[in-house]
Amino acid sequence: MEQREAAEPALKRTRDREPAARDEEQLVERLKSGDHQALEAIFRLHSNKVFQLAYKLTRDRTESEEVVQDVFLTVYQKVRGFRGGSRFSTWLYRLTVNAALGRLRRKKRSKEVSYEDFLPQFQPDGHHLERPVVDWSNDVETRSSGRELQDLLTRALNQLRPQDKAVVVLSDLEGLRDQEIAKTLGLSVAAVKTRLHRARLFLRGQLAVHLGYSPT
């Protein structure tokens, strides 16, 4: 009895998702046939999510609003090419990330930040170059306010290369699995793991330097 009661909420969530997925499939099919009301319905369903993802990548409201326009114009123009091999939301993620990254790449960056300056340095024998290695993680909350820490992480995130930034945003802020990120960005799963690991080390190194430590 207890097992059945515990399973009921999960079953209900599954049943709730199925009609939503079918409704979305129907909207996509209607849009393929030229139904403008279907486009409006899809816009209402997804525009806020598209804007939020674009803003996490660009950190600019105007740019994000233009990304939303670009994405749904592309949806209208290219929906007939969407074959349903992946979820519609995955396709939207891909369109949004591509549009946002295109805008990031067109922006002139005042100074290219070298990852190597903020990554751990090792000796030939594999030990850390900076000895002894200090655990500074407990200093984060005591020496930095929440706002200051957030600003630091935002600046560090903006210094990542556009595709690396997308990997971090999709993984750590959007909660996508490595396989989903790979499909969205057109990368292998191994490449996603490598980029994510290196970007996280860079962010951690930035935080360490801010606190006065070496990026070990």
C-alpha cells in the first residue's frame, strides 16, 4: 500500500506531461501548415524560457529581447525542417544558444583573458606547483558578501569563451545533462565534459585569486 501511494505522485506527473507533450506536437504540426495562431501559442509557452537563457548568456536585456525575436523568426521559417528526432525544447535550446553566441562573438572584447593564468599549475611529477596547497573554500562566505561573490562569478563567467560559457550555463544554471548539452551545441559528450571541467577550474581559480590565494 505504501509503495503504491509513493508511486502515485510520480505517475500523476507522467500523465500530466504526456498531454502537454501531445499538445506541443500538435502545435508544431499546425505551425508547419502555416497556422499563425500556433506560433503565438508556442511563443506564449516558450518565450520567457528563451529570454531567460539568452540573458544568462548575454547578460544584456536588449540583446536577449533581440535573441527572442531571432529565435521565433527562425522557428517560423524553419519549422518544416524540424523532424521530431529530438524534443522541440531541445531544438529551441539550440536556436537560442546559437543566436546568443553569435551576438557574443560579434562583440569586441576589450581584453582576452588567458585561462592558464587561473588554472592549477603542476610540477613535472604531478604535484601542485604552489605548495602547500591551501583549502580556501571556507573563506568564501566569511570574506565575501553574497552580492560581491555573485558579481565576481558573473564577471568570471563573462570572461569564458562563448561556447565554454554556454556549456557552464546549460549545465550549472539550466541543469541539462551532458548528453543534452552535446546535442544542443553539436559537440561530443567527451568535449562537453572537458570544456565543463576546464571552465569550472577557471571560475574556481578566479575566486581563489580574489581571496588572495594561488589558483590551485
